[in-house]
Amino acid sequence: MSWRSKGFIGDRDRGALARGLYRSMGYTDSDFKKPFIAIVNTWNDICPGQFMLRNIAAAVREGIKEAGGTAVEFGTIGPCDGIAQSHAGMHYILPSRELIANSIELMVQAHMLDGMVLLGSCDKVVPGLLMAAARINLPAILVNAGPMYPGTHNGRHIDVNATQIYLGKCKGGSISAEEFRQVECSACPTPGSCTMIGTANTMSCLAEAMGMSLTGCGTIPAVDSARLAIARQSGRRAMELVMENIKARDIITRAGLLNAGRVGMAIGGSTNLIMHMLAIAHEAQVQFSIDDFEELSGTTPYLASIMSASEYDMVDFHQAGGVPAVMNQLGELLYREAMTVTGKSIGENIAGMTIKNHKVIHPSSNPFMPTGGIAILKGNLAAQSAVCKPAAMKAERLCVSGPAKVFDSEEELVAAIYQKDIRPNDIIVVRYEGPCGGPGMREMYTPLELLDGYGLAESVFLITDGRFSGSNKGGFVGHVSPEAAEGGVIAVVRDGDTITVNIPQRKITLDVPAREIQKRLQMWVKPEPKIKQGYLATYARIVKSAHYGAIAE
């Protein structure tokens, strides 16, 4: 059996320099005779989702050594969406995805490593890791750090989103400052990814569903001993993948991506999964478009209702059977022959997996909804596409029509909320927050949570060319493409214009005559870039529409 570093490190002449440098760190001749398996670690003590990865990396290292490999570890960035909220830092979060993928490519290819164990949990981290795996196409396996346990307030489970909801309640005068502080101090009792079905947990579940993580890995809580056990097992399996010559693109196929997308619909995952899956498919050179998600949504039952769509958190979901139980319920809707990192098909992996709590996961015979938790909309306001999450909406909010109230940034909307300028039935439009115009496609997380706190989340509707968090609930449509900075119709919406959203019909319409829209577009002048230097300036010049996954190349 051969592996790529063998012809380099093992060569008496060409490998001498590299061996000499490795010897300076204590590597020996026996190490040079084994495959070099990278532990790609996004650990830091800024982001709670990455905080446990030091211990997880140690367990992975043991597994690699047990299986006869040489473990080499390097780090890359792993930012926290939560800590980046409510300030200019959110501009940098989505662009970090590309930097994560690029940095892994540079390290792995520069040093001719043979395989990878990818460690990460948070929103842009997991997709960045998977993008790198698909691009480099070496044997690879992903290990997430796992979700945190929920907090408790007044006898009910809460997650970190409660801090923003209760901030709105406090600002609105319905609770005291002391109660607000109690929520802040109790919302996050352990490290791990936030305990709702946000982007972090969604993408960890989808990594398992597409076959890039071991069965059950996606939902094991961060502080559970099983997390270290599966990390060690993943280290062993990474070495075996090298010896079996099973590479990332053997797993990240169209079938694997469709399986993952279907699971995303079945669990009501974050709307952000759309752009991340498109970006992963692009790196894997697999034909996959946003229209595939609409087909998946229309044919996939919504089976697992998880916070914020319900009171049940990620630990509840794990204990109810997690991804394997959901996939087993999906049955013949899946490509069951799709290859996974276990070396077996996904059908073999999930055989016999049962639901352990029918309040959290419903059987396919009795779904929460007959169709998927995410929907793709189109219309004159989103000629390419827009994304929404009917799983997080009440039935009466699936068809709305009302007057537009337009803001050119998230900050403008937040100020209006604090000034109590938002009224029931407003159709709020927030533009120039797309991948290019933002730049960086910020989340409208804070405004929606504040609206919830002010008691308005279920009586207004928010439309944006920016994004939303998987934690948000209420009426919202994001990823409007073309975005305002590209001259999309959203750029010329005016206060008072009527906007109609019909989610069952998958339509989003600006109820203004076509001739008037064209007249406005002809008069439109593209604004100056908000940021004119540094990485974000470069990103704004090269990033593509959210319709294509907001890829930057």
C-alpha cells in the first residue's frame, strides 16, 4: 500500500530536508514510515463551540497512533457568530468560511499530508472544513465538538437566544433588569455549540447525514464521555480511510449531498444550510443547485422539531435518536447506497435505528408537517431566489401582505425597534446586507430576537438580502437574490409599497407595476462600498450571490 507522503518523506534523498526538520521536534524513523494524518484543529477559548477541541484532538491523536499513523496537528480560525452579533464583527463571519477552507488547503498541500481529521463545531467552521475536504480530496473525517446543555429559567429549558429575547422584554418594560441578568447568567451552562438547531448543529448533523462523520457523531453533547470515545474512533478510522483509499469525493457525491439536504429539511435546519451545501458541492465539483432544495422540501416530511421551533433542545434530539433515527424514518427517500466514512453505506449505518422520544421526533407516518422545514421562494422581488423557514412560522403567517418599511442596514432597524417605530403588519425590508453589499451577509439575528422580546415577532415580517440564524422564529425571508448591491429589485423598494409573501405558492412579490420597477432601477445608483480596504474589500469584489452559495474565488 502506498500513500502520497511515502514517496517524499520516504525517499532517501528528497526527504532528507523534511526528515531533518521533523527530527527537531522529536519525530523518529518509525514515524516516517507511516501515513501523516493531519489533525485540523479550530480550537480556541473565544468560541464555546470550539472550546472542547483540545481534549478531542488528544483523543483523535491516540486513535491515529493506535491505527499505525503519524499524527500531525495544526490550527486554523474558528469564530463565534454569537460573540460577533450586534456590532461590526458580524461582517467578518461568513467570509471566515473561505479563509478556513483556504488555510487548510495551504497547510495540507504544502506539507504533502495524507489524510485529515477535521475538528470544528460552529456555524462557518463546519462548512469551511467540509469545503476543504471536498477541494483537496484526500481521505478525511469530521469530528464536531457537540452541543452544549440547555440553560434553565423558571423551570423551562432556554438557550442563548433567550438573552436577546429577554433584553427586548426588559427594554419593553415587561421584566426587571434582575430577571434579565438571571437569564444571561443561566443560558449557557456548558461549553459546546448553542443548543438550538442553529447553523452549527445543523451543519454537524448534515456532515453525519452526508457520510463525513461517524454514525451518531453529530449530536453527542460536548461534555459527554461518548464525545471523546467517538473522537478516538474517528482518529483510527482516518488512518483506515488512507489505507482503504477512500477519499472525500467518494463520499461528498450528489447522492450524499441530496441525503444531507433531505435531512436538513426533515429537522427544520438553519436556512444557512442552503448556501453552505451549495459551496460544498461547488468544491466537490458536483452538479447541485438551489432548485434541488425546493424539490427536497416538497418531498420531505418535517420529522424533528427542535429549539427554537419547539421547546426541545439538541440534547433532547440526541437522546431521542438523533440523525440516525430521522434518516431511518426517511427510508426510501434516501440514497441508501451512498458511501460513508465508516466504509459502509448510509443504509447499513442507520439500519434498525429507532425513535426514543416521539415528542421530539415524529414517525414518517405522522410528521409535524408533510413537507420540509425550509422553502425556496421566487418572484419579482427575488428573481433568482430567496430562502425562508416555514418550520419556524405559525400557519397564519405563511401568507402575508402589507406595507414595506425600508432600512438600508441592520443598525437602522435596531434603532427603529428601540424607538418603538415598528408596528404590527409592517413588512420590514433590510437591504445592502448581502454578501457583496454587507459586505459579508450579516445575520438579522438581533432584530428578530428583539422583535420577539417586544411581542412583535409574530405580527411583522422581515425580508432581507442578508441572512438569519437557525435560532430565529417568526416571519422572515432572507438570501434575497439578486441582492441590493447587485441592482436587485430589493434596492428600489420604497416605504409604503405593498409586498406579498405566499410561502405555500413559493412566491415573494413587490406589488408595484413592472414599468414602475424598471423606471426605479434605471434611476438607481450603486452606493459606495462600506469597507474599502482589507480582506472584506477583496471579498466584496469576488463573492458571488447567495443564490450560488456566496462562494468567493
